[in-house]
Amino acid sequence: MNYRTIDANFAVAGQVLPEQVRDVAAAGFKTIVCARPDNEEPGQPSFKMIEAEAEKLGLKAVYIPISGGISESAQSRMAQALKDLPKPMYGYCRSGARAGSLYNTALAASR
């Protein structure tokens, strides 16, 4: 499992697989943030699959799919997740870039 730490509260990675959710939990993450739309490419696990594994392990999971730019709604949902859900958070998308941008945009808006 490869991920990049942005700060103490958030790390980003590419697509996580259901069987990797246990590794996410073992690494100490408390919430998984999915910034990748379902069905973006063939064979990609759905958010519901990731969420089901997360729940089995006591993790929270939130779905904030980003396609193109980050909408005001997505930014607002991420800000709410940062306020309400336990940290540290593990954000993923295809490469980790959208998850990181979503996090940074929500942080900047709350300052």
C-alpha cells in the first residue's frame, strides 16, 4: 500500500481495493474519503465495496466523487467531513491527485 502524507490529518493514494482496506486500518487511518466516481474505468471496485469493508473494520467512509473541477458542493461536503469524521483520513482516487486537491481546497476555504 503506497500513500503520500499531506499532513497529520490526511494522506492520498490511488485506487484502494477492498482487500487493502485492512491495511488502511492497520496504518492508523480512521476515515476513508473516496474522490473517484464509480465506473470511471472497467474493473474498478465501487465505493459501496470499499465502504462495506471499512465498516467491518470500524472505519468511516465518505463518497465525494470529483469529475473535472471541484464543485462548491464537493468542497462543502469535504469541509463537513473534516469537521465531523475522525482523523487521520485516507483519501483516494485514480492517482491521489483529486483527493489531495479536494482536501486542500476544503482547507483553504475554511481559513
